[in-house]
Amino acid sequence: MKNSDDAFYRRQINSWSLYDWANSAFAATIMATVLPIFYSAVAGKNLPGNLATVYYGYTTAIAMLLIALIAPVIGAIGDYTGAKKRFLAGFAIMGMFFTAMLYFVGQGDWQKASIFFILGNVGFSAANIFYDGLLPHVATKGDIDQVSTRGYALGYLGGGLLLAVNLAMIMKPALFGLPNAEMASRWSFVTVAIWWGIFSIPLFRYVREPKVVRARGESPNPVRAGFDRLFKTMREVRQYRQLVIFILAFWIYNDGIGTIIKMATIYGKEIGIGTTDLIAAILAVQFIGIPCAFLFGRLAKIIGAKRSILFGLGVYAAISVGGYFMQTALHFWILAVLVGFVQGGTQALSRSIFGNMVPKTKSAEFFGFYNVSSKFAGIVGPAVFAVVGQVMGSSRLSIVVLVVFFVVGGTLLSLVNVDEGVAVARAEDAALLGYAS
């Protein structure tokens, strides 16, 4: 029986982790690499000056605002209804559909590109609320740091492999029967949707829906119950003091991380770095990130997850300063390698720390808050980047301003008492389980 249980546990972990492989194609090809360049060179071709960069920043900010507004409520409803996987599937399909619709964006269609990217990004981000919300239920043997970093490592590998294919399509379109790089870019959007769909299947087949826990007296209406749970959590938020400090810290430093991910290639395009170097460097980040994500999991065992994140934030601050002085493709490559070293580890360990400090009975609700913090951060970062770039006429000062996010976020993170936060979450689980029974 024990061997059977262990085999089931491993299959759940592997199936859960494979969704990172699936949806990281969107992060690598759409968010970080091909779409920003396509937006600048094709969709925003007729825009003067650096307006393509500016409008892309605003587009990203709008997408983050929309998901931030709905995240906590849909998370609470998902917990109440026991439908995390169904919500995940619905939003993932939405993301896949609008990603594929980017195929129809032509020269000068920056408005169409913005709309499709916003809706695709909402689907991608909302699905991640429920995917992340499954983590505390999947990793049940005290290995949450390692399971989270495993997911990120597989995400880098999956996203990197498809990005390599897409890069080959764009650089050598004739080999794929395509007339030019523009058409190859449009077909790359379709491949992301297909990849995302196929490799999501194991999660839906093998990961169990967590048990629903409801307190007496909750409304039978799932929407009302979702709002009731959300408001109750907000009223009681003071008891989650360490979690709140962590969310604030994450909000700020993830702002910087997310802005670098989203704006790096279009910033590089603006200062004159060639498309091939931009895409190839981002591709390198994917494969550098695979061993480095695992490395951060091991580092967390030695010095702790929080200290490992602080180390990563220090590297990010150096990257932001280096971005101000970037002039050549070599400079971009050096900074890309540094990003690959810390990107997956800092985000994976942030997810696992948070997962440890949330009540399992409210995991999707709390991951809704977690995603709100990252999405509001996603609003501020690209918006600041865009405003500074528009005012100054160049985005060099935009990149160096991100240092503030890493310094302030790291300072707040250093104040978090993780053990106290974990103890509060386990006490909440015990109380709710006892009350429900």
C-alpha cells in the first residue's frame, strides 16, 4: 500500500509540475520574447518614436488591472465550490484561444494586438491562481520548496523548447514552408496555444480536486459565499500579520521582476539590439533557468527560502543598474544570463513560502490575493516604465528606476517571520475543520 501511495504522490507532483511546462510557452514566447518584438516591428510599425514601447507597457498594465480586480473573488468561489480544476480549465482555454487569435494581427494593428494580448493574459494569469492554489494540496510531505522549484524548472524547459522551435521558424522561415519572419511569428502564437493545451491534460487527469471544507451557515449561492469568504478574510487579515508583510514585500519586488520579464526585449529593440540576439538571449535564459531553479531549491535547504530570495533580489538590483549602461548585444547577453540565474528560483521560492503560510482550506482564495499583489505590481511596474520612458524620450531611466522595487521589497521580506506565519495557517485549518464538522 505504501508503494502505491508513493507512486500516486509522485504522479500527482509530476502532473502538476507539467502544467508549468505547458503554460510557460505563453510566458516565454508571448510575454517575454516574440510578441514584444512583433508588437514593436509589426503591430506598432507606424507609431512614431518609442510609442510602441509605451503602448505595450500600458497594454500590460491594463491586463494586470483586470485580473487584479477579479482574482480574490474567483479564488474564494473556487474554494467554496471545490472547482479549482474547472476554473483552471476555463481560464486556460480562454488564454489559449486569444493567444491563437494573435495570428490575425497584421501591420499597424496595435489595437487588435493589445486587445488579444490583454484577454490572453487574463486567461493565463487567472488559471495560475488555481494552479498555484493546488500546490499546498499536491506537496503534502514537507517538500513544497522542492516541488515549486521543480515546476519552475520544467516550465523553463518546456517554454525554452518551444521557443527554440519558434526562433528557428522566425530565423529560417523557408525551412518551415513560411514566406517570411512575420508570418513565422504569427504561426508561433498558434503553436503556443496548441502546446499549452496538450501538456495541460495530465493535470486534469491525475491531480485530485482538494476536498471542500465549508463552515456552517455559509450561503448556498457560490458567488455570494465567495464574496462572504473574501470579506471575512479581509476583516480577519490582522491575524495573518506575517503573511500580509510577505504579500507587501512580494508585491514590490515582483513588480521589478515582472517588469524586467515583460519589457526587456522591447527595451532592447528600442536601443538597437538585433532581433536574433534578443530572442536567442531570452532562449538562453530558459535553459539556464532549468538547473538554476533546482539549485535554488537546494540553496533553500541550506540557508532557507527567504535568504535565497534576498540573494536573488540583490542580483536583480545589479541587473537594473547594468541595464542603464547597456549598449551592445554582448551587454544584453550578460544581463540575460544573470536573469536566468535568479529568475525561476526567486519566483518559485516566493510561491512555496506563501503556500506554506496559507490555510489549505482557503488556498485558492489566498492565492487570489497573492496574484492580486503580483498583478497590481504588474500594473505599477510597466506603467512606471512607460511614463518615465514617455517623459524622458528614452527608456534607460525606466530600467534603472526598478532598483527601488528590489531594495524596498527585499527590506520588507527580511522582516517576515515565516515560522510564525506557518503556525497561524495550521491553526486556522484546524479551527475550520473542527467547526465544519
